Amino acid sequence: MQVFKFGGASVKDAKGVKNLASVLKSVGYNNTLIVVSAMGKTTNAIEMVINNYFNNKSELQSSLQDVKKYHNAILLDLFENEKHPIFKKIASLFDELRSFFDRNKSPDYNFVYDQAIGYGELVSTTIISEYLNEIGLSNKWLDVREFIKTDNYYRRANVNWDITQYQISSKFDKTKLNITQGFIGSDENNFMTTLGREGSDYTAAIFAYCLNAESVTIWKDVPGVLNADPRYFENAQLLNKISYREAIELAFYGASVIHPKTLQPLQGKEIPLFVKSFLNPQNKGTMVGKGIGIEPDIPCFIVKKNQVLISLSSLDFSYIVEESISEIFKLLHLYKMKVDVIQNSAISFSVCVDNIYNNLDALLQHLKAKYKVTCHENVSLYTIRHYNLEAIAQLEKDKEVLLKQLTQETVQMVTN
């Protein structure tokens, strides 16, 4: 088995869907599972629908209609006959989504988010599956919610590996070209769950692990894994080969090409991961595998925007020691803060966090009861792996550095 994952940018329009078919014809699709994300910026568009559901009901239907129109335009470009069954299938999925908003009674944003957001993937895979069948690439559409089972930690669900392994082993037909959704799963009550943003890569890795796949290929709009995001850094270079460990480090620090959870199951079974360009499918791209270091050995730059730097100092000049730090981390966990870097001295403690769940105000109120608190919002966290003095100087230029931390391989800086 080989597992292919196509992201939203690769299928943002009819041309992208047709190119996906061309990639399959170019590189081969026997014994293949295709994992697909929502088309283009659909996830963002459905997030707007969810926001309107909670905060602006008068715009709910129009924002939902915008998402439907976007997909209908793609359908009209792919299928000449407007009476083709695919039009009814897609209309039915949007009716399901609209019906959910009509009948939902839960005030829990995270629950509502997960019940709605995955329709982007359900719609995209239904369209692509039907198109591939139409042009002679016979395939089977799979509902990933029947295969990947999770807990009910909505928006960042944890996989139940035993049940997931059983479901995939017992229900998956390896003899067919299969297509399924990335990013989503379901809990024990069959409510939809999500694996975290960019979780489609993780979906591909879960299936690869459970199927003992030969390889996973992530098809991107870049040549492979680059040493920097070209949106933020000039002269980004292609990394030809990197080890699992290095890729996990890069993902942990926020490199956007590979999802942080993706590499762990692949490493467990030494399944190689390839990151390739869907525009140039015959190019080698980047290989991630066992014990191959990094080639070429150059600094790698990562930036995370919109972070929060919280600095604490004790009110009575007492030491911040193990007991205090333990208490602080319990609060960070309670308020679901994703910790990216920490730094402490005898009487101070600083932490850079990602306020994913918008619990910052509540956390700060809790901390102010015991500490003097300074908070910098909308800061940037820069990380350089395999740094040198030139790389650090380049990054520090024209920036106010609020926090800086160096280890043997990595330097991290929080800047205003």
C-alpha cells in the first residue's frame, strides 16, 4: 500500500482536481489510499459560518450559501451534465450541515466546531471520488469516521489506536483505489471529531501505520520540505533528506509542512515519508526516513505568529521553584494553553503560549492572584535549528527581542 495526501491548495478548483488525476496517472495508483483535505480555503469559510451561528445569526445562511456556491462552481467545471447525481449528493451534504445548525442545542463551541468543520472534507472527497470514477479511475469512497475512532476532546481529539486498528484491518479493501477524508474522525457516540488544524497529514500517517504501508507521500504546492517558509523568509532552500528525529523537531517548533503528530506513527514502523510538488510530480522532493540526518546541513528557520508571552515574578521576591512551576503548569493545562517555550530564573518565570482556546483573560486573572504578571500579546516566536552566528544576526536585525534561549542545536527568540 501507498498513501497519498492532497491538501486544500492542491484541489482548490477544478483545475486542481484534474491535476490530482494527472498526478495519479503519472506516478501510479495501484494499492493506493488517497487522503484529501477540504478544498482551498473552505475550512476558513466554514469557521466563519460557525462564528455566525454563535455571534451573527442573520448572516448564517448567506455564509453557508457562499460555501455551497464555491463548490457548485467547481462541480460545473468538472461535470458537463447538471443532472449528474453528484449535484444531489453535494446538495444533500449541505442540507445535513444546515440541519445540524437548526437542531443543535449544545452551547459548547468546540463541539459545534467539530460537528460542522469536517463537511469541507466530506464534500471535497465526494466530488473528487465521483470525478475520478467519471474519467475511468475507479475508486471507493470511504467515510473516515467509520475508521478513525477517537476520544471526545473536540478540536484536538486523541486517537483510540486499538479500535482504529481493528476498524481499518477489518473494513479496508486493499485491492481498490480508496479515497477518504483527512482531519476528522468520530468518538464512541459517533459524533464527529477533529485531529487539530492541518490534521490531514496525521490521518495519512494513521492509515499508513495501520495498513503497514510502503510509504506516505504528501503532495504540496512547494518542492518539498524547505529550510524556511518562503512567505516569511527569503531564499528558502529545499531539504533533500531529513531524519524522522529532525522532522519531528522541526514540526514541534512549528514548521508548517509536516503536522507535529504525523511522524510518530511512521517512525514506529519505519515508513518513509515523501513531500513532493503536485505541480512537478516526477521531482524527488524531500524524503523523511530513518537515520539520514539533514541534507544539506543548513540553518532552518521557523516562525509562529500571534503568540502570547507571559512573564511572572513572585510578589514577595520568594523563589519560583518546583512547587510554583508545577502549579503554573497545572493552570496552563487547565486553560488549554499550548506551551512553546519557557524560561525561568530564581524569582521569575516566562512562557510563550498559543492561546488556541481564547482562555487568556481567565488564565491571567488566575495568575494575578499570586504573581506580578506582564503579558505581551501578538508576539512572534522565531526558531532556528542548526543555527550559526550569521543566522542569529540576520533574524535579530530590526527586531525587539523580548526573550532569547539557546541550546546546542536550537535558538528561540520571542520578538515584538
